[in-house]
Amino acid sequence: MEIYVDAAYESLNHHGEELCGDKVEFVRQDNSFVAVLADGLGSGVKANILSTLTSKIIATMLLGGAKLTDAIETIANTLPVCRERDIAYSTFTIIRVMPDGMCTLAEFDNPLVTLFRDNKMIHLERVPMSVDEKTVYHSSFKAENGDMLVAFSDGVVHAGVGKLLDLGWQYENIVKFISEHISPEICPLEMCAKILNAVDALYMGEIGDDSTVCAIRFKKSNPVHIMIGPPINYELDSIVVEKLMQSKGIKVVCGGTTSQIVSTHTGQDLEVNLNYESHGIPPVAHIKGIDLVTEGVLTIGKTLDIIKKLPSMDRSEKVIALYKKDGASRLVKILTEESTEVNFLVGRAINPAHQNPEMPISLGLKLNLIKEMKSELEKIGKIVNIEYF
């Protein structure tokens, strides 16, 4: 059974700092996946540089075939030394997932990663190894469908120090919190949000240390195929519709003309809904066998806007954005949470409706929106393919 890695992270900056001293890097290549959570020494600009260097170098080297020990030694020799403390490193957590589901963890001075299976924490055997006079803990396991890994920086462990809790939140209490909130349905983004909501409350809104949570869920492959725009030649209509209907996973159709083509070739009625769920976003429609039917360019444009804003939204705004019923919000949820791979089937015909002078939307705009959407989705670790017809 093919297992897909769904991953998300979220951070709270040290109070008064514009840059976060923690950095998470996700990289996919040839069905393998690497996540690096790095915590730079101190806070602010210096910590951000240290953690960014660490995460980028480790992820790039590992995907290039380097050994873990080589990556760690490179980090030790690359990072500048802090004159005050005579140390120059960023702590890190490395999670590497191979195509067969075999996972390797390497942890240096970060809180230990938690693994949950069937909503229960699984104990991992960790083996210490010395690399360039640093003790790095190494462990491995075979991922199963439904497993969730949760990693976090020490700012989460220290939450509440000097305020609500004398000794901070502490690791054991964080594990208990995760145990109480984990479920088969919870996605990585929601898990990150729940933990950091608690962290924010414990710090009473003034974060005393950069706090980052990274969550990874292993689940069955669930691709989405999105047909948008009519093909350039009528002869291709049936081919594209057949490709859509025979695909596995989620099926989405965007565009009025496109939905009519799908309705004609499948023999299923196109049911149009005239009720607006959100201002400025056209209503959705319904075709039996299709999971979501929306208007075209306007909805895609709004979907792209929401995806761009997701990283800067607070946790309550994200929940609202993902669970509204309009076409753009529903598409955002499919793209960011429900799907494991995104496949765009893009028609290159010029829509006659777009030739209206009052609606100057060009074919180039649509194609650029799709390309930009691909770029934004890849930033959050999605696999995206585009086919043109």
C-alpha cells in the first residue's frame, strides 16, 4: 500500500521579534521526503540565519545522497561561533521518509519527536551516536497508515515559564495534551494550531521563546484531478473527460463551459446553485460523480489568494478559511488538506465569455494562475502536475 506524507508546521515568534529563530524545511524528491526542524541559538536575526542555514544544508545534502554524519559535520564546520557562549550551532530534528515507508529520525538537543499510532504514543528505541563531538540520537521505524509524528522546539516545552507555570509546560504534559487531542481525522495543520493555541495561552500572549510545531501524518494516497477550461480542440473533450472520470481520488471541475462539457460527455445533469455562500465568489454547481464543481478563473484566483495568505493567518482565521462552504474555500481545503497529489487538466481554448469587454480575462491569465498555484502548493510540500489540452 502506498503511503503519503502529509506535513505542516506553524511557529510563534519570540515577543518583539519580526523573524523566527526556528526554521522548518520540507523537501520531496522521487517519493522520498525530508523534514528538518532547526532551532537557532538565541532569537531574532542571528537565530533565523543559523536555523535557516542548518535546515537548508541538511535537507539538500540528504536528498543529494549524503550520509547523515556528513551533513552534521558540514553543519558543525559551517555555522559561525557565538563569541559569548563559545557555541555555534542550531539544534535540529531530522525526519527522513523513504518510498517504502521506512522512517529515520536524527535528533540533536531538540525535544524528542513523538510518534502516535492508533491514537496512542509509541516508544521509539533511540541509539546515541557521536558526530563531531556531538551526541545525536538515531531511531527508525516503518510507517503505517494513520501514524502521526509531532516534533516541536524547546520554546513549546518552556511555555509559561515565569508566568502561569514555574517550570514551563514540560515535555510530559505536552505528550498528554497531544494524546487528548489526537484523532484519526485530525490533520497536521490542525494539530499544530491546537498545540500553539495552548502555547500562546501559557505565555499569556507574550512569547518568551520561539515556538514551532511540526506535524506529519502518514495516510493513503488521495490525489485530486482538477479539470479547468475547455480543450483547444473539440476532439479532445471526450479524452479529457474520460481521463478525469477514470482517475482515482477527488474530482473537481472549474468553469461554466467546462462543467457543461463534463455534463454532456457523462450524461449527468448539471445542477446550478444560485445561492452565494460568500460575497464575490460565484456559487458552486453539482454533477453526479464529481466532488466539486465551481466557476472558473474568478474562483481559481480567489483560491490562490487564500492559499497565499494561509501562512500569515492566525489559527482562528485558518479554521474559518478552510471550513466555509463557498467554492474557493472548499477548493482550498481539498488542495491543502484532503489531497495528497494535485493534477491540473488545463484546457487552452479561449472562452468566448472572456471576450466580453466588461470581463477582460485572457487565456494567459488563467495559465499564469495555475502556474502560480503550482508554486504555492509546492511550498507546502504538495506534489503538483499540470497537463495541457
